[in-house]
Amino acid sequence: MAQENAPAPVADSAAVAPDEQVIDFSADAVTYDSDADVITASGRVRMNRDGNYLAADQVIWSRKTGEVRANGSVVVMTPQGDKILGDNVVLTDTLRDGTVDNLLVILESGGRIAASKGTRVNGENILEHAVYSPCPVLTQNGCPKSPSWKIVAARVIQDPVTQRIRFQGGRLQLFGLTLPLLPVFSIGSNGEGQTGALFPNFAISNTNGFEVALPYYWRIAPNQDLTITPHIYTKSLPAIEGKYRALTSLGAFQLGGFLTYGDAEDPDPDEVDPESKDRVRGYFEANGRFQLDPYWSVTTSLRAATDKTVTRQYDITRDAELRNFLDVERISPNSYISIGGWAFQGLRVDDHQDEIPIALPAIDARFLLGDPILGGKIELQANSLAILRIDGQDTQRAFASARWDLRKLTKMGQEVTFTAYVRGDVYHSDENDETDVLIYRGDNGWQYRGIAALAADMKWPLVGPAFGGTQRLTPRVQMVLTPPTPNLEIPNEDARSIDLEDSNLFALNRFPGYDRWEDGSRITYGVEWALDRPNVAIDTVIGQSYRLTRNPGIFPEGTGLTDRWSDIVGRTRIRFGRFIDLTHRFRFDKDNLAPRRNEVDLTVGTDQTYAQIGYLRLNRNISTAVEDLRDKEELRLAGRLKFARYWSIFGATVLDLTDKKEDPLSLADGYEPVRHRLGITYEDECLELGLSWKRDYERVGEFKKGSTFALRFALKGIGR
């Protein structure tokens, strides 16, 4: 026998198999038996062929038979990214097919398969007496632990072509409890969506009884999928739900729908003799966004329901209105153009669909001139809007405006901003008498309006040390000069819900839209104070305005802006690290300091365990015939408690505390639950299990949702 000893170490070597294919390998030492044509490599052996990678302590390669026998800490890596670990592995010299005893397969998706024996033929792994689980088998300290769930099977077949793992004779073990599976059960192996049935969802509600949802996922293509979910109820007829998603070269979109047949509760409590309401009931939605080029994009959202209660009864959405829009936008560093349309479907009891407006078209264009004029920036705007109603007032509007802003810093550190603004409006409306509120109507026919304003705004930041940190005290004064402006002759479609807040105190126009302009010169003053310390941050602002003219204002009573002196508004936020976050917004009556707005939002805790409190009281005394937002008082509570490593309990409630004095139309009478939520959840690295209860007290005519119990069960790592 002739034997050649290769020098050690050997690295980046290559050998030629009988079929002339190259195998790259390296090792600390290599011996070659020329008579038997056997290569023996030892010490950090590495072999690679066609993307199949082998690492071992020793490799014996018979070039005549094509057998590669690896011993000691063997690792085989497939082109798909899966790892096969074993003590003794026998492969062909393609490094693709072979047999492994007592192996562990580590999938590219993170899951693991342990088996007593494995055979690999044409890239397909056939594993005998195997166990699969995506769960970690070691604690953070490196100690062994039992996974929360695993699949035990007599045979497991891993197919790299279909990227699925099939279990034959499988059983699901959940927290040690053995549950049966289908005779042949399969999951995805690459962590991506794969066609197949998903785990069912269960719920119990007053309206539908016991519910079972059986979703089936169809992966049409790598960029398309479809989920079909039949729903079966004990107190309602079955329903079918579907959702299609697609990703294209320009963007993404999805289509969804829900369809059933049954009795729709009458949403009109005053209906004396309603007709039979057995009908096809359903819901449709579609949304998407497409980027046509670096500047132009299209965004759309469409939603529709057959009746006012179908979305609540079947837990599709709690929205009180369904919004539909199409918006074409062009965004560049110095310009913005939006061309769109809006439509709404009302789901409240008193919503009359024929009276709900449609905005089509809605056009807004803004341009920032590149070259300063008199040292300031010029912004041009053009806007057009058409409001259409099947039954009611129609309004068309167009305007063009120009705004000049100059910002200066004085030698003493004051920041001064000068603003000049001009705008020209054209309005046309008809059927104005159909609008019940007089101050919203405007006059029939064509109306024209010119708007002009000059403003000067000065801030003086004073910064220095205080209380072991840094404080900033910033007095602020603003003067706005504007001539008398026609307002009541113009229809008001978008500037109705006016309320003085800290966010609009220094705005050039404190109406929320364009249809009303705040004329009459005024001075606004206030102060901001902030303190920053390690783990402590406080910032607060308070201010008031004074109208210089004696002419009556056009603000409704109760908005805080009716008289020459406005109400006092402000906001305070206090943060202690990431543990406490408190925000308080307020508006005090200028005459007696009575609170007209009192809003508190408090969060205490961490991401895992926290409590949230929200309180809102609006005591504005605004006439219900004028203002859409009536007075109200509301309390919101929510919290989550993590009482073990994987266990948590959560709850939330909303209470309507409005009484008849605050809102004569309110049904709460001082205390009325709106909704409750309560649940318990277990979630680890590979399993989510939850039980929840919710109760909705809101009524839509004769319909009331009531209580719903839901069970959620999700296994992570099954490639769905």
C-alpha cells in the first residue's frame, strides 16, 4: 500500500471527484492512500461543494465509491441555510445525500428537529422518530428546559422544493399534554407564509352565540396571498370572510370582505312598523399605496357596509363612520400637490346618509419659492373643494394665497418672526336653506372674499441652571393685525368645531378650517417654562389673547374666544424617566377661573406593567344647535400587570360621566359604562395563548352588542 502524507495544516485545497466536479476543502492534516484511493482529512476539516457545506473533526473520503464519512462534531449546511448536526455522518461526494444517526436539524427559520436517524436523498431529509419545536431548549443561563410545545412524529419529511415539513403519525404536545394531529400534517420550513389551514379562533357573544372561525391561508405567489375564513355561529347564520394582499413593483394593496345573511337590527328606535330586515349583510374594504416615481404617489382607502350594525355585531370595526378616499400626491423639497376625493358612510343612529357630504374634488397645492424676497420665505397656496350632498346644501370653494415669513435673531437673543398673509376666496353654494344651523349656511349663489393679515411674533428664551438641572423660561408675545373680513355670507363646511387650546393659541387663524377667518386685530401673550434634570423633565405653557377691536366676534359662545379677553389656556407635562408620564391640558374661564376644559393623561409603569388614567371634562356651555362637539365628561382606565415571566393580565374601561346639566341630549345621566375589556395572556418565544372578555354598552337603535368572550391560540414558528 502506498501512502502519502500531506503537510499540515492544509487550507483552501481542492480535489476532483470522478465526475470531474470540484470539492473545496481544508484541514489541519491530510493523508492519501493511493492504492485504495482514499483521502483522510483530520483536524478542523471543511468541505464545500455546490453550496453544500461540511465541517467535522475527521473526514474519510473514498474516491472510488464516492462515500464521505464524517466523524466528530459534524455540521452539514444546506444551500437553503438549514444545519444538520450529528456525531457520525455518511454522505456521497456530492455532500448532498447520505445518512446520519442521532442528528439535530437546525432550520433557517429557527426551528429544530431531533431524530434518531436521518436519510438525505436528492436534498430531501427523511427523519425517523423525530421531534420538532421552534422553542428554545435552553434558559438564559444555559440550563435545559422543556419547550412549551413540540410535535412528535414517527416520520418527518423535509422537502426543500416545496419548503414544507410533513409529519406522519404526529402528535402535538402542549405543556406536556398530548393532542392528536391529522394523519399527515405539514408546516412551512422557511419562516414564510405557506398554504394551509391556520389554527381556529373561538368566541362567545350575546348576539352570535358560540363562534368558530376556521381560517385557510393560500400563498398564491411570493408577493400574493389570500386568507379565507368561514365563521360558524350558534345564534346566527354562517359567514365567510376573505382578505387578499399583493405587493407590486409600485406598491402594495389589499382587499377584504365579510358576507353573511340574516336579520339586521333596526337602527331607528322611532320606527313603529319596520319591514322585514332579512337580507344579505356584508362589509367591504380595500386600501393601498403606490409610489409612481420619486415624487408622485397614490393612496386609497375604501370601506362600505350594508347596514349600520353589521360591523359591530361581527366585531369588524367599532368606527362610527366608514371613510373612503383617493389621494394623488406629489411631494418634493419645495412643493406639495394633493388631488383627492372623500366620501363617508355614517353608522350612528341619527346619521342620514343622503345628508352626509362628499368632497370631490379636493385639491391643495403649495409651493415654497427658492429665492427669498426681502429676506423672507414665500409660500404660495392654491386650494379648491367641492362639497356635494344628495339631500342638502352644495358648496364649491377656491382660493389662492401667499404667505411671507421672516425670522430674525436680535443681539439680546430674542427670536422675532414677521408674517404677511393675503388670500382671495371664491365661493358658490345652493340649497342653503337645507342647512339647519343659520351661522353655517352662508348666502346662496356666488360670494367673494379678500383676506389680509400682518403679524409679529417674539420669543425670548432665557436659559440657565436651576434645581440641579437646566431651565428655559420663554416669554412670548404675538400681535396680529387684520381688517374686518366677510364671514357669515360664506358657507361654513370645515371650520365648525372651534375650541381654544394651547395648540392653536398663537395660530394666525384659530378656526380649524378655511371657511372662517378670525378677523379683528389681537395681542396674544404667554410663557413657556421647561426644566431638564437627569430622569426628570417638566415643560409647561400658559397664555391668553386680547382682541383690540370692539366689534362683536363670530366665535360661538363657550369657545373661549367670544369676548375681547380670551379664556386662559395651557398645558403641563411631567416625566420621571420612563416610569411616569403626566400631561394636563386646561382652559380656565377668564371671569371666574372656572375650568372649561380639564384633561389629564397619566401613565405609570414600564412596558410590561403599567397603569393608564385618562380624564376629560368639557364644560363649555355651547349650544347643541351650533356646535358638533357638545359638553362631556369621560373617564378612561387601562392597565397591564405582568405577574410571571410569561403571564400577564390586562384590563380597560371607558365611563361616560356626562349628566343632563352638561348635555341635555346625553343618555349617561352622570354615569354610564361605554365599554369594558379584561383578559389574561400567556406569551413566550413560540406560543401565545389568551382569554379575553369585552362588553360594549353602546346602542345603535335596537342593537346592543353586549358581552363577548374570545379565546386566542397561536403557535409561533409554523411558517403560516
